[in-house]
Amino acid sequence: MRRLAGALVTACTLTALCAVPVAAAESPPPAVSTPPLGWNSWNKFNCDITEQLIRETADAMVSSGMKAAGYQYVNIDDCWAEKNRTPDGKYAPHRTRFPSGIKALADYVHGKGLKLGIYTSAGTETCARTMPGSLDHEEVDARTFAEWGVDYLKYDNCHNQGRPALERYTKMGEALKKTGRPIVYALCEWGENKPWEWGKSAGAQLWRTTGDISDTWSSMTGLLDQQVGLEGYAGPGGWNDPDMLEVGNGGMTDTEYRSHFALWSLLNAPLLAGNDLRSMSEATKKILLNKDLLAVNQDWGGKQGHKVRDDGDTEVWAKPMSDGSNAVVLFNRGGAPATLSATAGEIGAPAASGYRVRDLWTGAETESAGTLRAGLPSHGSAVFRVWPSHQPNAAPHTTLSLTSPEYAAVDKPFTTTLRVFNDGRAPVRSGVVKLAVGAGWKPDGDTEARIPAVAPGKSWERTWSMRPSSPGGDRVEVSGRFGYRTSWGARSLSVDGSAPLVRPPAAGTNALSKAVFMTADNGYGPVERGTSNGESEAGDGRRMSIGGVTYDDGLGVHAPSKVRLYLGGGCASFTSSVGVDDEKAGGSVAFEVVGDGKRLANTGVLKRGQAAEKLSVPLSGVQVLDLVVTDGGDGADSDHADWADATLRC
């Protein structure tokens, strides 16, 4: 999102590889043979940057092992310069944030064996409006960056005065080439004019295909969807970029971050970390330093991964590798655990009697007769690399999956199923399955089962009913364990599931601002209670205003958004006044009210400045209510939407 007030977002981030400076008056563009790896300051720090932060980040990139793993770029985003140019028309580093200057900082970063990136915009100002853009100053700015020792330029699109994108971006590309320093050139044009079709001719090695990412599940998956069909435009020397990584910033779960990283790796996206490298958790390190996924991303063949199959909540993505293997991501977008499989033929693997399968999260290797399968948690993924293998040389590819509901009501039983699949070419023997459920729930039978054998191509399953005794807390946890023997020794598998524990609303009229959400996905920032969406931080909204009329209560969201609530069949109606909040200069959205998967009411496209539309929706018998806001068709930027005075009558 390009924000022109409050916490501005310019997360249009790209990275690239760069050669050493050459003495020629004009240099060829740097060879970017694989997607670049690095870090960018914006997602975590916005304008709160200093030269000390950049130095400490370079130090952390080395000490954490990221440099050794291949990460190279330490990229400064917006807010690094003074508001005005010097008398001779050049950039001046911010006097308090960067008192030593960019040249000294570049020298420090280079001394660590790393490269320095910098930022500006193909407009009159940068997106945060803290410093000048480079429009009509391309040559002097390119020379300045080269003199400072900059290795990479991210070139944004704010305040572009409506001038043609190709003209603006080509002019900077030519200016960079003239400097004689092979500075990597990353277009951040937000995908508005299909830069994948002309980015290379403008002199770039990278081009953003989307608007900005934010640290939410809906933002990440929304950008993922926009990559479908673009795989033909990427390859060595030029890469599609769905924006930087949010891994470790706290807005998603580790499971969701693993899916984010796996899919971006498969897409050959530039992997530009956006977290605080100085204080990473071990879980974040394990994601960012996963050598097997980095190898998929950095494969010299440069074939971008693509969607193979879309079954709604589950998807299969695959990528051909240069050594003849294939990588595959099995992806569960849904709110409940799911079992997903794909065949070797589907993912493009050559015909063979069997396949060697490496799990890229655990490193475990198994052998399959041709099916790749995984039990996936909600929002989870499995990543495999697959090679043809004519003789079994590993334990059979075995899957333990868990099926459990998307939610559990405190006063109703639910069922869960454990399944064991043998997709290998040898039997699984002497198996023991154990089920565990959180306190307050009573299974309807023995939770341990013995399985003498599961033959190749066969499966085993058992279902339990869980009855409430004294459930407490916010969630119910269910897990399964499977120990077994193969000709290659003893093995074990585990699977975990978690569902929100839900209660129906109290009788009477309930304000949604006080309701307990089952889930709340928002395109930018959190769903705000009682105020507008505001910007990226919790609690930064304002009094709601639609078409000049103010409201004292409701939910403030940002498209795309979905707020899910449990009703339990006991509510009569939902009412709200809906529209685009006045806090932004633009925006267009559409609202939907969905009960148990069926549309109950919807609006047409509503735009900023229009009067609110009143919704009054009967809810008799509805168990689960979804309040959905979608983009009005012109991109989700500035799509601040209000469910004003939203109430349930139960």
C-alpha cells in the first residue's frame, strides 16, 4: 500500500546480485543469474532507521549465518535523505540519521563482504514524502549512488506526476548504465503497467509484480494469487518480484511464515528479509536459513514455479530443477487441517518406477511409487524435492494425517480422524497410533491402536468422537503419533491440529466491536474495533466517517478482509451501515455477508465519498457468519472499509 499519511508503506522491495565496479565509461547491466538474497529496512522499521541500525544489521547478517547461506544485500529503504537537495542539486544524507554519510556506510558493509542497497522514487518525492524523488534528476542521482559505492537501487513509483512508466524507468536505467558501476536496478512500479513485459528493455533486472505486502495472511496469499501466469517472464537476468518477506515480523504464525517462505522460494522471488535480524527467534532463523529451500530458489536453471492444481482451499505448486528433479509445494489455505496429494506426473516429473522424495523442512528422505502426500495443518505447507529412482533405497513415503474441524463449540462433540497412507513400494509394519486431545474433552474409545501392516498403496484410518466434559481456554489441541518399522529401520511421524473453541453470543443486542472473532484476516494492519482501519499499527484508527457522516462504533477493516464469527444458530439478524471511510483520498470496495458458506447479502462497489449503505440481514439458524470486504476492481490501495454500527441481535 502506498500510504501518504501516518506510517507510510513503501515495501516495494527487490534485491539482486552485482558485479564489482569497472573502469569503463559505460557498463553492461550486472548479471543476476539467480534471484538475489538480502534484507530491507522498511517492513520492520519504516522511517525509524539510522546508520547504526544498518551497521548492526550487517553485523547480524554475518553472525547469524545468513551471509554464509547466500544473503548479500543490506538495503536502506525510504527516509535516508534530507528533505531538500543541496545547492548543486544532489542528495544529502539525513544529518541526524546518517551523519557519516552513505559512502562511509557502504564501506562498512563492503568490509563485511556484503553489498549496500538504496532507495528512491521515479517521482518528485518518495512515498513517505521525507525526501526528493529522482524524476528529472536521474543522471546526477545515478552518479551520486555510484560514487558512494551503492550496489543496488530500488526505484519506487510514488508522486510520478502521471508521466509514462516506461519513459521514467528507462531514463534511470540508462543513467545507471552510464555510471560505469554495475548497480542492480529493481523496478518498484507495483505491477500497474505490466513491467514484466518491458522491465528488461528499461534496463532492470527485477520488477515488482504487485502492490506492497503487509504482515497478514490475506496480504501474502493475495500477492501469491497475482503470480499465476507470470512464470514465462522470469529467468536468469530478470526476475518477477511479489515483494519482500515478512517472516519473523509477528503478524502471522510460524506455520504461515513457513508457507510464505516456501512459496516465495518456489516462485524464484527475491528473498529479501524484512525482520529485525539482530533479535531473530530460532524458528525464524530455521526458516530463513533453510538450505534446501534456498537451493530451490537459487537453482541455476531459473525456471519459476507455477500453480499446478487449485482445489479451492488446497493447491499444488511445482518447479522443474536444473538437475532433472522437481520441487513441489502442497499448500493448505483453509482453516482446518487437510490431506493433500499430487502425482509425480502432475508436477512434471519424468515417468519412473519410483521416486526419491526429500522433505525440505525435515531433511528426511523416503521413496514413493509416484504419489506425493502430506497431512497439512491450517495454513500449512509441505515441500518436497523429487528425483526418479528405479530401485527402492529408502523407507516408503508414509503420511500420517489428521482431520479435525475448523472450530469446536464448547457444548457440542466433534470428530477427528487419523489416517496412515503408504505411498511407497515396500510395506509399513508393526505400527502403533496414539491420539491425544486437550483437557476438557473425552474421546469415545481407546486412543491407542496397533496396525500390523500397511501394504504399498494402501491406507488405515480411525475416527474418534470427542465429547466436551469441561473444556476451557481459547483453543482445543489434538495430535497424533505413529511409530512403525520398515526394512530401513524404525520410523515415527507426528501431526498436530488446533481449532478455536467457540461460544455463541449472549442473548440480546451485541456490538460486533465487542465480539470474539474466530478469525480476522485483514489486507493491511489489524481489524480495528470501534474505529477506522487507520494504518499498520493496532489502535491507530480514527472515528469512523462515511460520506461525511460519523459513527461511534463498528469494525474498521482494509480490503481484502474477512472477519469470521460463531453464532451457533441462535441469532436473528445482523445490521450495519457500510462504506469506504473518509480517512483516505480514494478507495473502492464491495461488502458481503456470508452465512454457513452462502451469500446472504452484498453491496455493489462503493467508493470513497458515497453515503453508507444500510444492511439488515436475517440470520435464522446460521452457525458461522463471515463479513467479507473485497477490492472494488481498481487495486486494494486505500481500501479502508467500515462496518459501522455493526450489531447482532441474538
